[in-house]
Amino acid sequence: MTPAEILAQYGPRETMEYDVVVVGGGPAGLSTAIRLKQLDANLSVVVLEKGSEPGAHILSGAVMDPRAITELFPDWKERGAPLNQPVTEDEVYFLGKTSSSQTPQWLIPACLHNSGNYVISLGAVTKWMGEQAEALGVEIFPGFSAAEVLYSEDGRTVRGVATGNLGIGKDGQPHGGFQLGMELLGKYTIFAEGSRGHLGKQLIAHFQLDEGRDPQSYALGVKELWEIDPAKARPGLVVHTAGWPMDEHTYGGGFLYHLEGNKVTLGFVTGLDYQNPWISPFEEMQRWKTHPTIRAHLEGGKRIGYGARAITAGGLLSVPKLVFPGGALVGCEAGTLNAARIKGSHAAIKTGMMAAEAAAAALKAGRSHDELAAYPEAFEKSWLHAELNQSRNFKQWFKQGNTIGTLMTGIEQWLLPKLGIQSPPWTLHRHAADHTRLHAAGQIEPIAYPKPDGKLTFDRLSSVFISNTNHEEDQPAHLTLKDASVPVAINLARFAGPESRYCPAGVYEFVKNPDDSDRLQINAQNCVHCKTCDIKDPTQNIVWVTPEGGGGPNYAGM
């Protein structure tokens, strides 16, 4: 049965009405809800979170700039916010295959100086924010996926969202555990789904919010959490690397942060505008760990966590229009991460606060379902906009190659500020979406990645296992194909099946049929919700949709 047929037979859906509906229980969504209740305790606010609890699906480096959370909760220390480890030291390296060159402290640009920041588990901070929100009276519905945008009859206004149906089998038929989704209607609906949000993507297209903007650009962050030898622990140390294993024309870099408790969080970021179809971001991360500079931190330790997530990295020039009739985009849904600083949580919290302030003022004036124009106006006057404006060319320069990108980042982020120029006097634009960048496989030599040793380097399936990923097996696949013939006829034939390499969870696998023909097998159970397939598929044939709520990874300490 189609969703429309299910609704016709089992409907109507239960309806719940609120002043504000927030889609997504990450830092952006929770800060929106918290700020609304701070401004008016009588507002009814609900947060939908597809993870099993706030923080379960959150993945980030992370070093947090506390500026925004201090604005939200000036007394966050007294409230017990888990910002426990101040940054004590920054190290920046340019790596060769076995060599490394450390950047002198005086040459490190301001965007990579982290004095005053904290090494954190963003999942833990998000869980804490959820507790603060509930204490203020925010309703949080964990395990509920927002599956559908609800529009007015003429399609011009957002009325709210509907959650997905539960208990639908792989055959599309309701079974014994069937439960019809709910409609959550709001005078305003704020979308905070994170990078490449399922509904946010639809809203951007529906309202043409990206008109006149540069195409959005993304990266994939593959992350691990290690417990290391106490003798090697350096709490507060922040390490960033550029260079190997990336080639000149592939954007990428590594991070390694020492937490408290003899733990290290580390990962590798690969720009999804890469051209070589043989690249596997997961394998690049594994071989990056073999470099002596990185290996020295990890030997004698144990890997205890794994995850992966797309990063919205296009910067200010790719930020869409933030508002539409009935709602707004906040956080990484809107693309406000600062790739030059490798930070987005402070931006997520700040955008959530600004959207909340605009919504609260509108509601106080008796308005509803219109455009919250005060939000983008506040954004353009904010410290966040000034910060993003200074870094607006960052990704564009690296499109010219890593040498030019590094040089121009140094000029814009180090030299110009020393000359008293806070914003570059020039602007570069991008014109090509990430999925258009792949070259044909026959034009490039395949990459021979080393086999994992099970101690320092690992395979994808054992990695997914420690991400605690799980989906109810008897449900429709949430990784859908517009045309089932395209993966073999185009992706495999022209690009050697890049989906089998860019997915960090082993979801996509080309296998042989009995007649020796090829087919794409989708192991949806493995999906960690990184959204890379939705972004990088060269034919844009793969569409990520929401699975049943509560499915996916259950990250701990990430």
C-alpha cells in the first residue's frame, strides 16, 4: 500500500497543535525550544527527535566555542553542562606519507587557535540540553521521525509535520504493530534536522530558498573514539592535519582531540566534491591513522566508538534563504557551520536562539504562519554572520587545489587580520554541485588500500557494530532508488560503482546474479544516517528518507 492508501484506509491521523513545532533534537533544535520557553514560559513547544534520545544521533569532533551556549545559559557551569576539558594546546601539521612538518605557533591562523574553547562530546552536551529543555516545559518526543511536511491547501504555507507510520512491513503492508503517524501542527515550524535534512531538502526546493546562492558543498567526517594509554594522555591537546593521504586536488584533513579520562576523539574529513571515483573516505581515515604522527597517540590503546556524518561546508555563500511562510531553517540544516574553524555547534545554537526570538515576538503580536523576517535580519547583524563572512571563500579556494587553498586561507585568516582587515575584499563563487565532480573510473588508476590489521585499522562492518546501529528489519527500505536500473547501467559502468566506496557503513554492495549479471544490494540495516549517498550519488538517483523512529546509530560518548 502507498502512504496515501494507508492514510485513506486508516486515517484520519491524530492531530496535536502547538505554538511552535521543532523538527530535530540537536543543538539547533533544542536551543530554539529553550530560548522560546525562556522568553515566554506559556508557549507550547514540542521537539521531534528521530534518535532514541537527544544526542543518540549526534556526531561531531568536537571542539566547542562556548560563546553561543554562554548566551543561552550564562550559568552553564553551575548547571553542570558537560564542557569539562578546556583546550590547552594547538598543534597543526602538514603530513607527507611518512614525514610531518609542524606549523610554528605564530603562523597558525586565528581560525585554528582554540584558546578559550572546550574539547567535548557533543552527544553529551546535547543530552544535557535536552534535560534543560524539559525542565523548562518543552515536550520532547524521542524516537519519532518527521516524515512529511504539511502544507496549506495552496502549498504556500507550512502548517506542521507528520510523523512516520510505525509497523509497516517491507512489503508496504501494515502488520500487527501498526500505528498511524501523527500530525503536529504549529503556528511556526522550525527545521533543525542537521546536514542534508530530509525535509529541509524538500523545503529548499519547494520554496526555491537556494535561488541566487552558490550550490551547497559537503564533506564526510569519519570519526572514532579511543581509550588510550594513560601515559600518552594530554587532556586538552587539539591536533589538526592537512596533506597526506589526500592528493593535491582532493580536499581533506584530520583531527585528533584529547578528552578527559584518557580518551581521544579523532577523525578524518573528506570533501564530497572529490573527483576520483576510487576514493573511499572510510579507507582514507584508516590509512591516515597509520601515519607516525597519529599512530603515536593511539598505539597501546583501544577503539571504543565509531560513527560518520555528512558536514554542510559551503559556508555563507551557500546559506539558503532562512525563512518561508510558516517556518525557518536553523543550524546545519541551513549550512551555518564554519568550515575554516571546523566548528558548527556554536553556530547551531546561535541560529536556534535567533529563530526563537523572532518566533516569540511574532506570537506575542498575534501572528502565525507568515515569514519570520526578523530572524534573517538578526542573523545579518550578528557576530555569527561576521564570522562566516570572514571565512566565505574558504571552500572556494580549495576547489583550486590544496596548495592554493592553504596559501589563500593563510592570507585571509592570518595576514589580513594582522593588517586590520577582518573581511577579505574579494569574493569567490562555486558553480558545481558535489555530485557533478566525479571523473570516469577509466581515466584514473584505482587506489590500493591496505588491509586492516584489527588493532589500529579496521573494516567497515566491525566499525558499524560498535556504532550500536540498528533498524527494525521488517520495514520499507529508507534508502530508495528513483530508477533501479541506474546503479548498474550508469554508476557501475561509468564510475565503477562509487556507492560501494563512499558509504562508510557498507550499505551499498554490487553482487552477481546467478546469470553473472550485476545488481546493487542495499544493506539498509547498516546505515548510520550520514546522508553521503543522498549527496554524492553522481546521478542523484538515491534518496534517503526517514526510517522508523528510533532506528539508526546509538552513539555513546561521541
